[in-house]
Amino acid sequence: MRSNVVRELRGSLEVDQRRLIITSSGFSRDAIEEVIAPGKTPISLSDGEKPLGLLIENELGVTHKSVQYLELSLSDLEDLGTDVSTDEQRYLSIWPLPGGTDRYVETAKEFLRFVAVNEPDIHAMKQWIKSEYPKVTSDGSIRGYLSVLRNLDLINYDGEIIKVTNAGAEALRGSAREVIKEQLEKRISGIKELEERIGPEGITEEETLEFLKEELGVNWESAHQARFRLLWLTDVGTLRRQGNRYYPVT
């Protein structure tokens, strides 16, 4: 609102009168300067926010509605990225586990031992992971770790309870590396193909990414999924790392 409205209103005032101007928008600088000009009849201004706030505060002409909002969990969405081979479902995504890049198998065994003994619900599982791995503070990360074991068919959910599968129990009884290697090949897309692709000359993360993009028909921009596959294969004893290249273990 501009200053001419203020001047017109002031010109109609009696000596003992005062006026309030309310607008649903705002006031221009010259309107504000006109209002506060010294020696003139005072006029109050109220823009759109002030009366709206009063209406809300006093619940006048206002109705309350409950709004449901959804929180996007990227770690959970990764589970939806699957491709289906002729005889089984294999997942596109594989993620690391806490404890270090050379301890994925050991960490998996620690998770499985806790689940086998306690059969926890998700809350108890989160509490245990946070106590055992203090650097892990995000519930989203924990869901991602559990999805790794679930995608490898090492754990499953019975309602709210987490239980060890037959493959998980076998990993605890025998060679966890052998069991997890087999589960990687069965359950994660590109693992068997990658093992067959890597020759004596080895392979880099970048070369792995290009191979997976072509083999799986994905459009990954980062090398994370290539790196995690190489690290898992190294930890189960299929590959060895030298510099920035990965070589098959013979």
C-alpha cells in the first residue's frame, strides 16, 4: 500500500480521532515514512501477517487439520533395486558393514551371533549396533546394514523379530567366508559376472563401474557399487588388492 492512502485517510480525521490501516499485503517505504512523519496525526499500520497471526492465536475463522507426511529413506529404497535372472532374484545394491573394509565378514558374523542368541526386535538390534560400533549413530545406516544381511539371506524378519536364516546359521557353524561368497554370487547382481571378467591383469574401480553399467544396464554415476563389490570379494578371499587394482586370488 502506498503513501497516498495514508494522506487521504489522515485528511478525513477529526482532531481526536485515530485510524488503523490493515492490508493483506504490505506497505511501501513512502507509506511508512508518511505514517511516522513528526507533527502529524498518528495512524497505525497492520500488514497481512499480524491479523493472520491474531486469527490463528484466537482460533477465529481457522480450522485445524492433521497432515501426514512421509520421510524418504534412501537406504530402504535401495532394496527395491532388483533385477530378476532366470531362476532367482538378485539385488542391484550391496553396501558395506561397519568395522572396517577388511572386516565385512567378521562384522557379519558378529551381527549373526547376536541375532542367533537374542532374536531381537529392531529396537534392540539398533541399541546393540550403536553400543558395539560407537561411530554408527544413524538409524538409516543401521537399516542399511540390516538390509545387506537380509539381501544376502542371512537374516529375515518374523513380524517384529529378527532371526537367523539357514544360510546365516551355516555361516556361524562353518566357514563364513565360503557361505557369504556363495550368497553374494546367488543374491547380488554382477558378482558372478565380475568374477568371470577379472583376469590376470586385474581391474580398477573405474573399469568395474563401466563393466557393471554395460552388464546390468544401470546408469550409476559414482563408483560406490563397483567399489563395494570389489571390497566384498576381497574380504571373502576371491580377490586381492594391490594399489588401485584388484587381482584374482589363484
